[in-house]
Amino acid sequence: MGLWHSVFTSLATVLVACDLVLGYNVSTGYVAPNSTGVRIQHGFETVLVQPYGYDGFRVRAWAFRPPTGNEISFLYDPPVEGPENGKARGMSYDTKSNGNTSVSIRNGNAIFRTYGLDKGHYRLAFYRVEPNGSETLLTNEYNPVKSLNSRYYSWKGSGSEFSAAFSFSTDPDEQIYGTGTQQDHLVNKKGSVIDLINFNTHIPTPMFMSSRGYGFVWNSAAEGRMEFGPLRNRFTSESTTVVDYAIVSAPQGDYDGLQQRLSAITGRAPTPPDFSLGYLHSKLRYENQTEVLLLAQNFHNRSIPVSMIVIDYQSWAHQGDWGLDPALWPNVSHMAQQVKQLTGAEMMASLWPSVEDASVNYIEMQADGYLSATRSGPGITDSWNGTYIRNYDSTNPGARQFLWDTLRRNYYDKGIKNFWIDQADGGALGEAWENNGQQSYIQSIPYPLPDVLYHAGTQSSVGKLYPWAHQQAIEEGQRNASNTQQGSACDSLSLSRSGYIGSQRFCSMIWSGDTVANWETLGSQIPNALSAAATGWGWFTVDAGGFQADSSIEWSNNIDRPQYRELYVRWLQWTTFIPFMRNHGSRSCDTQSAFTCDNEPWTYGAENTPIIVSYIDLRYQLSAYLRNTFAKFSQTGRMIMRPLYMDFSTTDSNISQWTKTNNNITTQQYMFGPRLLVTPVTLPNVTSWEVYLPKTAAGVDKPWTYWWNNVTYAGGQTVNVSAPLEHIPLFHLGSREDIMSGNISYFRRIGILMSHVPWRSMTFAKFNSQCSFALPSIALGFKGTSIIMRDFFASLPAPLPLYILLNLTDLKALYAAIVSLPHLYAVFHLDAGLIFSTIVRRTMPDELVTPMIMYMRLHQRSKPTASTTFKNLEATMLVDDANRYTWDDISPATFFQAISQYVRIHDLAYSVLRSKLDYLATLQFEKLANIPHKYIHKSMTKQNPESVALDVPARFQDPSWVEESRAVRALWFLTLGWRVSCMLGLDELESIGFAKRLVGEKTWKHEEIEEMVRSVLDSPTLQPPAPSTASDLSKANGSFAVLHTYPILPRSRVTHPDSSTNTSRVPLYAQSPLTPPHSTPASLAWDQAPQRLSTMPRVYRILLMLRDRPDSPFRTPGTRSHNARTLQMDHFIRLGFGVWDLWRVSVEMRLWSMPYSIREELKGEGQGKVGVVGQSDSMFRHWVIWRQERQREEGGWRRGFNTRC
């Protein structure tokens, strides 16, 4: 605690620089750029420097002829995030210089400055402003002697294009991370010379992060070179008309901050489709439709989950047909449907960019100029299996459209919506150099032909654009076909062998290429993937087991050899913990009975199949964790695979030193998301493995837990753990249950930048991404967090804790901050509405706020006394936008996403109920969930003197009432436990335990509740003693019926999806007050519950039965009538009904997504009750039965939603 206290105290003055929201001037906020740009004209050379993004600059330089501003660029203009300075775009500037006088620009905490005028020419330098006001040199142009120019231009041809080489200073201790992927075993690229030329397994990309605290992007489509020497970093473009680069800064060691700034200028990734996070299966190759259907049947029969099945190359009749050969694939639509029905898997098909003369598309593409050419000759760029080919020109928008139109016609519209864009390197096919059994071939080196010509330029000038534009072609097509915008969640995706700057903005995975199957290559894939992460590519994958055999190893890639089986198992284990788990390869075997040998999970020996399947299952168990990490990557650029330096360089000095030397610890270990430390086994015949456990932030003595035996370890030591073939060395931080449920938090080194506005002036820096942070001990839920936070906040000026509360972006960190502010209400006079709206606004994307508000309205009574704070809350959450929409304007996917977010927020706020802010949170939920003030029990009143203003009736402060109130609260947590645990697949008995954990042992005071619940659950028929109609029930004091007389949904007009006419459709329950689900028609009476799914969840029927039992605490003793406490019980039950009603609404939405013929059929089964879909309870029941049957046909409950919920 002392360590954190001293750290936090030292940061108190730093925090002053960040924006405070209530009542303080934010106009001087983030240090906005003091210029829109500087143009320096010096002889024939011009240099333009502009502020760019947060804490960054963009530099463009040219000789003689100025650029047009429309040159090829991989950078966003303006960036995704940055100071609101709309003038600093394009080629704008407001300052001119001839280089004879020094000029400078400040952007946030980054400074650009010219210097060196005394040497006869100027140089550029870039600095970071530190918290104490000093400046740290990040890099400057390297010019050790006057004759060695840091900006070098030369002309090799007759055109206006020139080659350029720019040099920047460095030192031997600087570490370089990123640069794309190379099979070099390096995480730190210092000392490397890397050609900017694409070929198989080699994706060089001129983008890196420096250990000095800056990120660099060489924004050029040209081929060239990167050199990282001890004193000089040099970048070369072979042929260009402008040099273009960007540099951004962040506090040293804050690599998440660098990734956030870099992704703001190169592109943020969308979120992937859920199916892609599972097991992706492929091999070279399934030859025909029969083989694919047999494969799907095998997965189904063996109950092994699979999310994608891939059709590899040569599935076409001719290269460039971009369609399956009908002789081998006679019914593509039927095949895709059968695969989906048997396994739930999507399908992917391979396509190559090559076009041969015999292709059905050749003549048209050649005539329209859609094929690449060469400077001389017929334009042939390579050969394959004795056939000369040309590549389609991905840089030509018309060619991209032609490609997609063909793919949509032959694949997409037939159910195969995902595409493997193999051979996407550009310049040549990229395969002929391997010979492939041909007697002769065009090339003998793995480089593209230098004389290839494209629509956008030559191979030298735009060669790096080819794979990027190829990815863009698929992205554009998929987005148009699915009617979605770039950046939104992906419905489908592509897989590419290459990429470039900003490829992460597409729905496209990048894989490491055709690797060989040996242990050395497995070891090289780990730093390869970590370099991809540092480059910004979060969507990375590999060929599990390696792609092709190593000719020097007899057993390589042979599925019948035990040596290869061991390698394969270890490789597959590792792919469980990379962004995409993908199995692919060209396998050999001792007895070959098909075109190629098997590569399925069950083909590596009976002894290994259970191991392989267990890791596939584990991958699905981690789905919530994966979704969380991918969402964070999409929102902020925070990497999924994380080199150790990203998280531990500031807490463990060993990490920085070992990264510098590329020690095995830092090239073979990494974090997968914020909680999992992965150390793959990369040697044969081992049963134990050494793992270094990095030092973490102070807070826990033994933060690391071994996944396989739950033994805990301290950080800062090397441990030897058991690692038999079935176990990959895997450690975790925090709760394993939180990891499996996706309830995780993120932590980063505290890095807060300041703009040096004096604290005493009470003027604070405007909030921006630099000011956001989470405290490591909070994020991991360490013991002692509240004490640490309390001491920390006590050391800060009064407004600063509020600022931290309003800018924490993580649920658990926010909760820890809230419970650590006992003086929050007294100091800041905050109401609970602000706390709740803070949770909502900081944890939910803007596009989900609207449906969430509409969901909250379900719980909102129409009484004006209960709506004041709610209206204020809506005003803070873009309610104006919500008022412009109806339920029918919100897609089911968005709606469900919003509900799931709301449920998390709802649950978090009830956790706050048990904190020092009990009273405030309860007040808020009185307004949202209609829990009257008078039911706040006495213990809360004692903690909050302000509650006296409520005038709580004396009878509700009676100790017996307090005890019974706890019982009711326990019942409510039972409903909450059901709601959450049902989603987790738990039964009702397990839900009780789940609810107890939610409530906590200290507040579970009424054990009779559990006994009553168990006795009801033991009832064989679950027959309720309560009356079965609303009229009979209303006789029982009438309280329950009164509770359900508020409107649920507004009327709306929509267009029927199957007709062109407008029809008035009233959503579920909109025409009349809500009728309790138990008062449904006779066909849905409770006596049919054992035979068919009731329209009411079992747990709510249990609650009603509990209420009406003779021994219920909610009855007046000795009578059959309900007492006043029943009203409170009904409030809790009605909350549960609110959730149930929402599910019925969701079913109605799902009905509209069903085929029209099925809807009509269900209408017919609805006992003649023709009318609005979803308003017939009988139809609803039939829909549930239909859905159950469909799920059974599709392979059980693994896919689809759980109707029990």
C-alpha cells in the first residue's frame, strides 16, 4: 500500500493537468496545435509539417513538382481521434519559412522544431513534453556530417518520380517493435535491414513503436527498405513523388497509448463475427462437395464444435473463373446449407488473383484493362502447373468491382460468404519459384517481377498497395452485400497472406504464410505474431502444424508419425491462444487414400484426439473473454496478443533488458489479453517447462496462478512447471471464473500527460485519450484495492476524484473507484443518476445507448413523481436520438447487444448497493425499477444521514422489517442469479449458489428462503396453488394485477418485409396493459408446463408459489390474505417479468427474420388467431417448439439462443 500511495501522491500534481468536468474551465484543455501547418521552402525542396492526431505530426516532403494531395495514402485525413482543428487537413498550413529561421509547432505533448541552421541547412526534430515540463528528444533527422544529407533524393528514370532515403537518429539502446512480419525470431528489430518487398511468409511494413515512446509510420506504397542501425534508422522508397511519414508520441512505456494513437491515424479494427472466434478448419484440400459434406457429418457425429470449413485452391475449373467447378461442386447452395445444419459452421472459399487464358473471365478483363501488365511482352507475370497467368489489378477500382460481382454471383449468394485471398502478395503469383514440379518456370527467386504495371503505377512505386487493395476489394463487396458500413461489426471476413499499413481496418485476417513443419518454425511463429501485433494487426493467425513438409526431416508433416503428431498437438495448443484458431496444412501420410491426407482433429491418433478436442472446447469456453479483448482492440487499438514489454516494462526491469537482446523469455512468452500468460512448448519430448513470471504492480503477493493446478506464484521469478503433452504452460492473473465469463478488466501503466497549466489557476486540461487510465491493482481486483484507492484519493484536491470517476472506462475499475469514495456525496453533492449515467456512458458505445434507453423505459412507471431523475438521466444519454426511433428501427443484433450491456450495468449497480454508496444507488433504482423509498431499510439510513429527508415511515425501520427486507433482497438475487446463470447453462439449483455468491455470505440472512426454494423445486409437477386467471388473482388483495397496468411499447408503423405496402403493426402488448404471463389462454395454462415450455420462466413461477405458500413471510399469519409486504414482493417479481417481456419482444423480432412461409404456417397453427405476428400466445408457443426442433436438427444446444432463458 505504501508503494502505491507514494506513486499516487507523486501523481497528484500531474492529474491537475487533466480535465475536470463540473464547473471548471475546459477551454484551455488539451494543448491544441498552435498552427495548422508549416511549409518550409528551401531551394528545390519543400517540406510540409502539420499537427496530426493526438500528440503527433505528419510530414510530407518533395522535390521540384509539388504533389496534388491525392497521392496514395494509408493514413486517415483527418484521424479517427485528434484535437478539433478542422483546418489541419489536406495540404493546409498557416506558416511559411525558408529554413533560415527556426520554427516549431506544439500538438498536445509533442513538439516539432527545426534546428541546425548554423550548418547551412535545417533539420527536423521531435520532442515529448514530460510531466515536469522538460522536453525529451524522441528522434531527429540524422546528419552527423554536412555532406551526409538526412533527406536524400535521386532520379533514376525520365519521369517525375524519384527515389528517396530519409535518415533519423537513434542510439544503441533504442528498441524497435513492429515492422510487419518476418521469420527472424526477433521481437526487437534493432540491427535489422528489411526489404519492403512482399513474398510468401514475408510481410514487411514500415510502421513501428520505439522504446523511447514514439510510433512511426512511413506512409508509402513504394517498394524500398528499412534499416535500423545503432545510430541511424533509414527508410527508402524506390519510386515516389512525395515522401510522407507520421510520428506520434506517448509516455515512455505506454504502448497502449501508442497503439491508440497509431490506430487513430491508420485505422481501427471492426469487431469480428462471433463464429470466427471458434475453431476454423481447413486442409489442402477437400476435392469435391462429397468430401466436404462427409467432413461436416463427421464433426456432427463426433460432437466436435467447428465454426468454419474452408475449401482450398484448385476448386475451380480454370484460374480466374472465381467459382467452384460444377463438375465437382454440383450444388453449392445445398452444400452450404447442409454444412450449416450439421455443424453450425460458416464456409470459406479460396481464390487466387491469377487469371489464365482459358478462364471465362479472361477476355472481358483483358479488354477492360483489369489485368496487370508488364513493361514489355504480353503481360505474363508468372506460371502455374505449366499455364501462364496474369494477375488481376487490385489497384483498379473497376477490377475490384468485377472481382466482387463474380464472387457474389458464384459464392456469396449461394451461402459461402467468406473468402481466402491467397497469393495476395502482388507482382507475381508468388509460387512459381518453388518450381511445383514444372520443368521450367519464369522466376527462380521469391520476389515479384520489377517491371509489373498497374492501374495505380509501377511495381516499384505502388507494389506495397497490391495486397491492401485486394483486401479492400473483398471488404467493399461484403459491406455492400450486407448493407453495413466500414468500421461496424463484421458479418463475414477474408483471410489474406499479406497486408500493409492499416490492414486492420478491414474485416480481414492475416496469416503468416506457407510455413514448414518443424520445431524451429513453431518457435519463430511466436515473435512473428508479436511483431504483427506491434504493427497494429490484431487479426492474425497461422497454419496450425505448419503448412508444408520440411524436406530435410523424414517425419515432417506426416500425420502417421509420432514425432509430427507431437509437434502438431503443441502447435494446435498454441493456436488456442492467438486471435484466430485455424488449422490448415498440406499433410502427408503412410497410406494415402484421397487427393491429400487427412487433417481433422481425430486423425492424429486415438491418444491425441482427446487432447486436441479439449483445446477446441477450451477455445469456445473462452469466447466471452475473446469478445471482450476484440472489442477493446476495436475501440482503442489495444492489442490482443501482447509482447511482455507492453505490460511489464515499467514494473519489471528484466523485461526491458531481455527484450533488447531478444531473449527467449521475451520472444517465446506473451500475454493473451489482459489476464493470460502463454508460454508455448517449442521443443520435443518434454514434460516440464520453464516460465518466467513478470513482476506486476504492487497489490498481491502471488498474482500468478497456474491454469492446470491452481498453484499461485509470486512475480519476478522463473518457475519450472509440469507440461505434459496435454498441457500448455498457461498462467492467469485474477479470477479464472472472470476470465471464462468475460468479466475482465484492463490495466496499463499509469501514463498521464499534462499541459502545465498552474493548478492554482483552477484551469485544467481538457480530457482526451491521454488522460484516461486504469489502476493496475483495481483492474485485477486485488485485495486491498479500496484502501489503496482511499489513500490515493485522500491525497488529491477535491475535484480530481470526480474526474477519475467520470473517465474510468472499465466496469470493475469504476466499481472499485466508487466504493473507495465514501465522501463522494458529501463533497460533490452527486446524485445517483450521475453515477449511473457515468457507468452507462463510459461502458456502452453510442450506437447502443438508444436501444438501452428504450429498454429502460420498460421499467419506467408513468407517474411524474418517479420520472424526474430519469428524465435528467436521459438528457445525459442522447435521448433526443432515442426519441427519433421506434423499436422497429433497431435491429435484433443491436437490441440484444444493448440488453446484454444493460444487464451488466444493472448488475454492477446492484453491486454498488452493497458498497458505501448503498443509499445513492438505491435511490436511483427506485426510479428505474419502482422500488419505493419507504422500502429502504434502516441500515442504509444509518450510513446516510441525508435519507432523513425521505421521511421513512417508522414501521419500515422496524428490525423485523429489515430482516424480511433482506429476505426479499435474497429472492431478488435469486431472480438475478437465474437470469445470469441461465445464460451460462446452469440449472435452478446451481442458480441458487450463483445467487448466494452475488449476495455474499454476509447478507444471506434468511436461510429459510433457500429451504423454501428447494422444497418447491422438489415438487414433481410444479403445480402452483395460486389461481390461474387474472380475475381470480385480483381477488387476492388486487395488488398483483395493479402492478401490470403500465404500457410497455409504443405504437409504430413499419413496412412489412414481404410486401411493398405499409401496415400498422403494434408491438407485443402495446394495445392493452401488460397481462401477467400466468393469465394466458387455456392452451398455455400451467398444468401443461411439464409437457411443453411454459410462457413463463420456471423461476418466476417458483417466486409466485413462494409468495402464496401458507408459511410464506408475505402472508398475514393465520390468514389466507396477503399483507402489505406482498406489494414489495410483487415489485421484485415484476422486475423479472420485465426481463421475460423483453425476451418475448425479442422473439417477435426473430419472427420477422424467419422465412415468410414459416411465419404463415405458424399463424395457421395459432388456433385461427390471425393477426399481428407475435401477438398470439399460441403462435409464440409454436414458434418456441419450431425453434427447438430446428436446433436439434442443427446439432443440439451449442448454437442459437437458449430458449430456457
